[in-house]
Amino acid sequence: MRFTDISIRKLKPTDSQSVAYDDALPNFGIRYGKRTKTFFVKLGKSRSIKSIGRYPDLSLSDARREAKRLLSSDVSSRAPKSLKVAVALFSQDAKDRLSPKTLKEYKRYLDAFDTNKKVNDITRQDVHTELSKYRDKPSSHQHAVVTFKVFFNWCLRMDMVDKNPAIGERTPKITPRDRVLTPDELKQVYNYDHKPFSTILKLCILTGQRRSEIAKIHSDWIEGGVLTIPATVAKNRKVHTIPLTPLAQELLQGEGQIFGNDVGTTFCGWSKAKTRLDKDLQIPHWTIHDLRRCFATLHAELGTPVHLVERMLNHTAGTISGVAAIYIRHSFIDEMREAQQRYEKVLMNIVQS
């Protein structure tokens, strides 16, 4: 949470001690229980806790000032001598705030930064030169810019650098994709046979779900012909349910993890599998994510209401949003099941023709 006097006052007393952290200052937090609220900071590699003072005896502004002083002193005592060390400290600090996937992406770009300089000696020209490697890859270029800005802002807050050398770098504009596979292309992809990758593709086409969500499906998520994707797996961090057609259920028959060896594992090797598929099918450039657009487009052609399509795709910022989303609690399971049955029938006519 972002610490303000209002947000701290709203912290409700709890029977057991609870902890909240300030979004604006890493490692600065407050412990609160039945009667007291105490500011603290976490210091050093051991993440030892040092109390600063009780609220409201100690104001938020004074507590934050003291927290910055302590954190600055702590960082100075272990000042990184290279970008590599700074990245390691950033990763350690961010692992509780960022999703594993986001942190992994950040590290990928930071670890590829080609320099032996100390982090405080990195210049805007160094950053600009590093970003030039991604000029022909707009998406990677965009992610790299965001990564460097986030990382150097963190370094700035930790007093590791005097200024952010990524300031002024602009993210490139990316043209939204509008690729929809033709019926013949969709037929080729659906009938492709190289398990388990081809099964994942079929389920992406049948359900409209993201590849990462399909690849992690566990048999425990399926009950009564309904697939429930946990919030920890869904991209928008919200539980998502969608009825399964008979064909989808048939593809998902089995015990334990569907596409991995054990619970907690998942399909990997996307790049090799997609390269092999493209070599076999010779379809003009397309991505697995385009299958979601094919799903939505075919539903639109069938006259499926937009709000049902958005519900099946797990889009939260759609036709039912804002106040409507708060008050409309209908699950639409029956309506989605009916729409999915129509969709599967038409889809089978396409892929079996």
C-alpha cells in the first residue's frame, strides 16, 4: 500500500500482529496489532528489522525520513561495485513485490546489459547504446526501456546512483496485432499432431484461453464440466471459470497435471515447438495468442453477445465494468455453455471439412 496518514489511520486493529509495506519506499513498513502501530525498516542481507517509532507519536513524514537515512546508510555500507551486484540486490528486494514472471523478464534484460562499469558510472549514452540492440524488435525494445527505468529508479531511491540514466528514453509505439487465421489455416493448426503441444493448441482454439493458462491446467481445476483457473494463474489475478465442451473435456481427460510430469510443473519449450510447427505447416507469420482473436471473431460471427465473449476471454475491462461489474454477479455459465456448444459445432465443420 502507499503510505499516507489516511491509509495508516484506516489500518484496522488485529488480534495477531500484521505488517504492511510502503509502495513508495522499499523495506519501509509498519507493524500493527490490537493497540499499537510501529514503523520499521529491513536492513542488510539478513533483512534484520529495526524499529523506528510508534505512530502517531512519530509522524509518517519523520518516520519516512528516518527510514531513508537508515536505508541509505545500510546501502552505502555495502555499496555495489558493479551492475551485477546492483541487479542481485534489486532482485532480492523486488521478489516480494513483483510476480516471478515480471522479475524474470527484468533480470533477462538487466543481465544482458553489456558493461563492466559500476552502476553509478553508467551514463545515458550507455543505456542508449544498450537499447540499440533492440531497435528492430519493438516489443523487446519497449520491455527493455521499462526495465531500465524501473531498475535505475530503484537504484536512485537506494542512493546507488545520483540520477536515472534511462530518463528520456521513449518506448516505441507498437501497432496492435489484428491477425486472424483463415479457416484453412485454422484447420491446419487444429489438425496438427505433435503432443502435448498440439493438444495445447486445440484447447486454445476450443476455449479461447491464454497458452500459459492452458499449459498449467490441473485435473483439480475441472469439475462438473467447468474449468476454473485460479487467480494465481490467471493473467488478471482473478479466478476465471468457463464451461468445457465435450470435445475439450475429452482432450483434458487424465489424472494429475495435464501437461507436466508432476503437480507444479508445466509445458516448456514453446519456441522450439512453434518453430517446428511453422516449418511443417508453412503458414504466414502468426502467434499462438492470435488463436484468442480467432476464438472471439468466430463467436462474433455466430452472434454471441459481446459480454459473453469478454467473460469467456476473462477480459475485466469490457462491457460489464465499473459499477455494473460490482452489482452484476450472475456467472453466465449456462449462457456461455450454450454459446460454446454452438461454437464447437461450427468449429468442427471448419476443421473437418
